[in-house]
Amino acid sequence: MTTQQLKAIITATLMQGAMPYLIEKQKEGADEMVETVAGAALMADEIIEQIYANNTKMMD
């Protein structure tokens, strides 16, 4: 599995959890949705970095 695939899976999982919030905020416009998707993608990056850091520590 590539890093990009892992990021897509993590982002989709985070977005799934955010869906009720997005549905509630949908009336406020697309900006809120874009910010939430971007936030999920950033969180996915941080999670992947943590996974790699933990794997590196285990291999040492």
C-alpha cells in the first residue's frame, strides 16, 4: 500500500466521522465543507507521520 493510498483511506475515515457535522453546517456554504476536508487531509498526514515514526522506533 502506498502512502497516498493510506492517506486516502485515513482521510475518508475521518470524513465519515465528520459527516453529521457537515450535514448540519451544509447551510452555511461550501467553505465550511472545504475547510473540513482540508483539515481531515492534514490530520491524515499527521497520522501517517506518526505511524512511520512509530515503525522506525520499533525497528531500531
